[in-house]
Amino acid sequence: MQISDQFNSSHTKGTRLTRVRATLTHILKSDHGPFSVAELLQRLRVRGLRANKTTVYRQLEFFRREDLIKEVNLGEKQSRYEWSERDHHHHVVCLKCRKVEAVRLSENLQRQERFIEQEKKFIINHHELEFFGLCRKCQ
Ligand SMILES: [Zn+2]
Ligand SMILES: [Zn+2]
């Protein structure tokens, strides 16, 4: 391989990686999540970007190091990922079709956190609370 070819291929690869990262950022920021890696791959494909699992995992790792995303565990085999800048919220998860929706509680849980902190002499960093059941379609 000539030097110019090497340069070209790595240059093309670099550009594609940048596009994958930019597109993932866009998807995570604006689409309805939280997303599994498979869902992210599918959304990249819809936008005409071919990427493999390893690439997506690497990008997610980058986002996580930068504190841009958080991992959401909904009791599935795989984790889901969500942009962390979003307003504080919880999720409702359909046990049948696995549809996930964001919900905001009418009461925030700060009072409960203070109560637990006093009761347990424990300093709370954050909490996770998800609701599981059947969506309107699956009832
Ligand atoms: Zn459902
Ligand atoms: Zn909360």
C-alpha cells in the first residue's frame, strides 16, 4: 500500500467516525430513548451510516467518560443509554412490547431522599426508579 493510499483510507475512516459520533449525539439528544446498542445501530443505518457494534460501544464509552450519557438498566440483558443533560425523569416500561416512555412524577423525590439520608445515615448521590407494566396497546 502506498503512503497516499494509507493516508486516504485513514482519512476516510476518520471522517466516518466523526459522522457516526455526530449522528449518535443527535439521536441520543433528540429521539425518544433510552436506546439499546441494537436500536442505535438501526437508527444509524436509517440515516445511511454503516457502523458495527464495536464502533458504537466505543463511542458510547467516549460519551460516558465525558459524562454525556448515562446507562439505564431496565431489567433487560442489555443496557440502554440516554443523554444525561435531559430533565430528571423516570420511565414506564411495557413488559410485553418493551416500549419505553419517559415520565415525570408529580412529586419529586428529594423529600424521600432526605428522609432516607437521615434514617440510614447515608449520603445519596442519585436514584433510579422505573415502572413496569402494560402499555395501552398491550393491555
Ligand atoms: Zn406494549
Ligand atoms: Zn426521580
